[in-house]
Amino acid sequence: MSIKKLTKRIWYGSETTVDSEGKTVAAAPPIATNDGSEDWDLNGLVRGELYLNDNKDDPTLFCLGSDNLPKRIGGGATSGGGGIVNVDVDVKEGKGIDVKKDLVGETVIFTVSHEDTSLAVSTSNFDDFFVQNIGVDDFGHVTSVESARLATYLDERYLRKDIDDTAHGNILFDKKIGSSIFIDDWEGKGWEITAPGAATFDSLRVRSDIYAGGKIGSPTFASGFAGWGVEVDIPTATAEMDNLFVRKTFTAYEIAYSQIYGLGGSQIVSDINKIASVKVMPDRYRCYMDDMDGLMLMNLRKGDGVRIQTRTGTTSIKYLFGRCIGVESDYFDIAIPLIEGTGQPEAGDFALRWGSNEDADRQGLIYLTTADSGAPFIDVYDGITGVSTEDKLKARLGNLKGIRTQRGDQLSGYGAYLNGIYVENSTFILQSGDTIEQTFVAMNGKFESLIDGIRNDISAEGGNILVNSSFSQNTNYWTAANNVHFINVGGEYLWLDGSFYVEKDQVADIYNDNGKNVLRIRNTYILQQNAIMNIPDHTEGEEKMYSFSLFYKVLRPGSCAFGIPGTELYHEEQLPESDSYQKLSKVGKWDGKGDFELRFTGEILIYGVGLFSDEIADAIVKLQTQILQTEEEIKLRATKDYVDAETDKIYTKYDTSLSLKADKAELTSFKEEYDEFQRVVRRDYATQSWTSNKIQTEVGSYVDGALVGYATTSWTSNQISSSVRGLASETYVNQTANGLNININSLGNRVDNVEGELDSVADITGAFYSFGANKMRLNRRIEMGTGSNTSFQCVSGISPDTSGAAFWAGSTYENQLNAKIKLNHDGSGWLAGGRILWNVNGSSYFTGMLQSSDNGNRFIIDPTSRSFKMINNSNSLVSEFKFDNISGYQSIPTLNMYLRDVNSGSTIYRYSVGISGFSVHDVNGKIISSLSTGLTLTKIPTIDPKSSGMVWRDGTTLKISLG
């Protein structure tokens, strides 16, 4: 059996065979056959390998030809059987050529001459030598024969796999290099370097510098206060981690602190309690709660993780994390030792619930931020049982650049990162008869996608005057008249399956029809009040054109009455039973008064009710989106046409497109309104274009083909210019690094009797001292209110006048003494119309009722009765502390306490404490016993109660029972 040597490419043996002439010659090697085993190529010769047969009588090289047969290179024998071909190179005598062969030791010397014109001496291919090169002159004469030792030749050119070897030049790989056993992922093993430059190792030791052009961090990472992992962003020189320990000097040019609050804050949604005081015990910190004047209840629970993090001093952060092991109404306990952090809880600290290891419903939190790293985003965490939030992030909405997934994917851009998604009742599946058609075209260097759709239900379109008219969830904002009958059996109402059995003969409710929620009306009506509808402004008595439409299916025949009663916008009709939904529409004039009604005397199902301030309700909506891609441009386009369902005439058309080219991007949006002759009577447009050095925006309107006004804005690297042009005025704003210019031409005259109304450019520039990078100086009062210039009604504002309010609300500036809110320049002010008031010294006054909570056991300070009351969770008075009815110096306090029946809540006894003493009264106010200047006992046992120490009366003698 031949044994491989040297390398996988060169191997040797010395087997022989007998050829057709009976001579013993070198035998060819076996040919490897791919049998599916891992090392099948080691069983024989394969393409690209050489086999050296070192038989002493017939040294020969073999290779595998393209016909999968062994080929003989060199050797002294002729062609043998089995397809072996002799391709040996020999030097033979010819005409005019002399060849002399001499044996010197083990070396054969060829002497080749040509009539004394050329001479060459060379070593022949003896043993492991082979002919490397033959030199020939212009006449074809052999001038040299060069040979080389095969093993030495190959070792100098190829790396070997069976021994240690060294490469003397560059080695390049097209794919990858790595260990023979390699398993990817963080739990894998082995190493690998791929062609793109990515490498995976178990460990890396570097004796000198490491330079990185991107990020260095943990396998997974989420940014923000509630995130996990570590990341160093080299391009921005930013690092984020949980802890940083510095043994010697720490130098920072600026330190920015962020305090994260829970309930009452703006970033973390979780339970929180403020600590009033702390008692250190052997195995716990007992933290007494600061109820913040009755505003805060105990929010923590046993098993909660408690996180405390706050700034102490100017350069220190206190961080603690422990486990809540006990809770009472006024304190909670944190186990000793703490899980993380140094120090201990202190008064003033906020304790935040950070998950739970006992209650799965308390393991979540929501983190919202606009200022943390990678902001803005909203995070939803769940499953938190300890300190770390790794793998607990379930969703992030907003900026995703702060997330690196378990696969190592670094997210970017804005969107949503979700662990899962479930979509229900979406517009992907329509049950309203809408049709969707999509075609794709890809040919001649162009890709095009076109989606057409028809939407019959337009109740969800913008401009619908009715509120909640799709009835997809409930009948909120609608008033229904329902009538139900309880079933009486033997004088008792019929009770079945946990509820009374009733018959609904008049009902308006939500009904599920084949998976779609619709409105059901049975022999009754439902209406939406005028005050709820979004009705456009009308002048008194003005009528405008309106329209409404709806879809209905009749279950039991009856008479319908839909719309605004007493107007053209009202439809009455007898409707027969129907198997499918039909569309009903009505167009008419309306003055904007009256309620919208839906009445039916039978039983009907309704959805998609729409009321519009034009004739659009009778329309269908034709939708189309298009994607067009060529080698030069990508174009996205969406159109929406409101079309008459019968005539196919267009009411309104919307058209928006986005074009992307290498040197320019352009966004355009149009709205066109048509008359009955299909002429465009109004066209509103907005366009924006981007190039490498300019952004241009324009918004304008055409009416009956004439441009009535437009506004433009352009941005370059050194200038921002804006202009607004109309029929009667034009305004230009131009901003550069050198300044800001505002020009207003033909603005018009000052409105009569409107104080401070704008009159000229001087009024604008005079109102400002300057603009700055961080401030704007203004020396005018700012008033906010409602109405137009001629009917403006001020309701709030800001004023620089130090003699009056700095800020006021609920009045005009001149009437600021009656303002609901007033904040003065000196720090004084009031809220709630002066009921909450404070002066410049900080003294505060509160006028009005104070109540500790809306329900449950609570305290009330009642300014009407000038009393302090305690109300229990059954809304019964249990205690009151008040003044008696004596005025002047004799106005003295009285304390009443009530004992109530546990079943009815009625008063059993009233206990009173006042200046005259202590008394007990029955339900009618009669004194049962009292202790004042004398002792009154009206209900005392007259026989020995046999209870030690109890007083009883024996005739006219008081006695004490001995038990």
C-alpha cells in the first residue's frame, strides 16, 4: 500500500508491475474514489497531486489526467497497460548531434555536442531528480539540460501539512482561515478569520496598542438607564457602562448628572416610595415612608427589587440595590446585606421597584427618555427578577441605535424592536367589499409594482363630522334608547347562568357579524348630539351642502329614519330584509343645528356611518400605490381619488410622490378639487427637493387657474431664505452667519382700536433687542387668547413689566387681579383664583376643602362646617372635630366619635368630648353616661354581673363586682 509523504500534493511508493513486454516497471498508484468519508482523498491519487515511484530500476512520476487516468512522467520503460502514458523526456543522438553518457558515482552525466558548435553538460533524472529545463538555440540545437532534486524543489515552493513549516512570502486567502474544529456563537469553540476581516477567538492578548475605528462592547447591549452591557463608541468618544472605578486621579472637564424618577417623574413608569426615616436593624433596613402630605401610599410589596440611585454632593453617586422582605402601611424593609451598592438607605431617598422575584405581574417597567444615550425611545421591560435587565427588553419604540442583539446585529434608525407582534382587525384583510389588485413588472431594466384598491367605507376618512361612527368597538359618544323586560316566574325574576334572563325588544348595541363588529338597532333609535359632532363654523341661518352615507343589512323588515330630522339631510324609507350589506347615501343642505339620528322599527345592522361637509359621502375611494425603479431613479407614488360611485366623476384627488436620484431627491404632494364638469377649481400643492448643496421647499394654491399665494424656503450651507407671497402682501426672511433680515411689503394699515397691532417693519424689529445662539431678548408683553384681530379676547400671557404679573392666566392683563393663576416677578402669586396663595416671604394660604383621597378611609377638612372629619370606606362619618355653636371667646372645640352597626352602618353610640367633659349618647342623642362635674350612669346592671371590677347598683348603693 502506498503511503503519503511530503505533503498532500506529493506522495511516494515503490510498487512495480510487469508490462506487455514482460519488463518490470514502476506501478501506477490507485485512484481515490469519493465514498463520502471525511478522508476519502487520502486513499489514492486525485487531480493536482504527484505520485513519485522511487523504484531503483524505473524511477517515475505519475499524475492524474483530466480523463481520470494515471499519466506517466519520466522513467525508462515504455507505455504500460491500464492507460498509462510515457511522457518521459530523453536526450537522443541525431544527425549532427553527439550525445555522450558517463556515470560518475550515482550521477549520470550527459554530454551533448553539435559538430563542435555547442556543448552542454547536465545531470540526468536519476532517482528523485527530474529534468527541469532544456535550452535550445535559434537552430534548434540543444544548448543546456537542467535538472533538480524533486523533494528540494517542492519543499522550497509549497507549505507542508505534516511537519512544521515556514513561508518566506505573503500568504493570501480568498475565503477564510481557522481551526479545524470551529463552532460559531458565544458558546462555541475554535477560531476563525474570514475574508471580510471578521475574526472570532476565545481570547486575545496584545502586547502593545489596540486601535479601533468603530465600537467595542459586550456581546449584547441596550442603551439607557434601564439598559445593560457596555459599549465604547470610538468615533464619538462615548462610553456607557454600569460602574466605573478609578484608583487614582479622575479628571473631567464637565460632568452632567441625570436623576431618574419613577411615579411623578417623566422617565420610568414603576412603583416608587419616598423615605422619611430609616431604622437600622440586625437583618434589615426599616424604611418609614414619607406620605408627602397624604399624597403617597405604600407602593412597594414583598419580593420587590428596590433600587435607590441619587447624587450625593457634587461628584458622588449613591447606588443601592436590595430586596424588599416586608411591607406595612407606613414602612417597608430592605434585607441586609444589600445585593449591590455601598452605603445605606437614607431619609429623602426615592426607592424604586426594580422587578420582583415573587410576583410575575410586578416584574416589568417602562422607560421613556428624550435625553439618555441613544434617545429618544420608549422601552418595555418584563421578567426582571434581579439587578440585570439583560434579555428582559421586550419592546423599544423610537431610536434603535442603542440596541445590539444576541446575534450581534447593531440596530440603527427609528422604528420598533419587538419580541413579537400580533395584528388584529387590521386593514390588511378587508370585509367591506373592498378589492385589492397588485401587479409587478420587471423588464428592460425597469422594476414596477402597482397596487390598486377600492374602498367603499369612507367613515374613517379625514373630515368625518361624526365621532366613533365605525362602531368597531363600542357606542361611546352615542345616546341609545334601550328597553328590556325581566322575565317574571311565580313572582320572582328568572335567574339563569349567573344573571337575570331578560328579553330585549328595543335595543341598540354592538353586534358581531361574521367577525366584524357592527351596530345593531332593534325597534329603537340611537343619536349623536350636536355638541359632540365636529361641525364647521356657520353664520346664523347659513346653510351649506352636506352628505352622509352608511352600510346596512336588514335582519327584520322595518322603516328607517336616518340623518338630521327636519332638514334636507334626512332619509326615510321602508327597507325589506337583505342578505348582504347595502350602501345608503343622502345629499342636502343643513344649517349645522340638530342631532344626527339612526332609527329603525325592525332589526338592522349598520356600520361605516360618515357625515361630510360636501358631497363626498356618496363617493367611493380609489387608492393606488406605485413603485418604479430604473438604473437612474426610484420613484414612490400614492394617489387617492374620491369618485362618484355611479358616474365615476372625481370630487377630490390626492397625489403624493417621492423621487430619488443620485444627485437629487424630490417630494411633491397635490390636492385637486373638481366641479361638476370635471374642471379643477382649486389646486393646493407642496414640493420639496434636496441636492448636495440645497434644500428647497414651496407650498402654494391655485384657484380657477390663478396663483393666489405661495411660500418658499431654501437652505444652503451659508443661508436660509423664506418668502411668503400673496395677492396683497409679501414677506421675506433671510438669515446668514452675518445676521437676520426681515422685510415686509404692503402689509396694510393698523387695525383700528386694536392696541399694539403690527403696522410696519419697525414694529417687528423694535420689539426685539437681539437674537442670540442661546437667547432671544424681548421687551414686549406676550398675550394669548382667542378670536381674530378685531375680536381678540386675551386669556393669558407673559409680561416684562415688574409692576404687574410675570405670568397670568384666566383674565386679561388689565384684569389680572381676577386671574385664576398669577405669578409675580417678586416670587409671590396665587393659583385657583387666589384660593392657594403665597407671599414674597414664602408664607402660604389655602382656602377650600382638603381631602386625603377620593375613596376608602380618608380625612376631610371642611371649610363650610369648619371641621375635621374622618370618613370610613363605607362613606360613613366615624369622627369629627369641630367648633360648638357658641361664638366669641366661648367658641370651644368638640370631638365626636361614632360607633356604627357592622351590618347596617347605622349609629349605635356617639362618644363626645368637650369642655364640659365626656359623654356617651344613644342613637336619639339621649345621654347614656357622662363624666363632667358629676357622674351619670343611666344603663348600669342592677344585679352582680360576676365580672371582677365592674360597677353595679344594688338599690341605691353602688357596688364593685368581685367576679
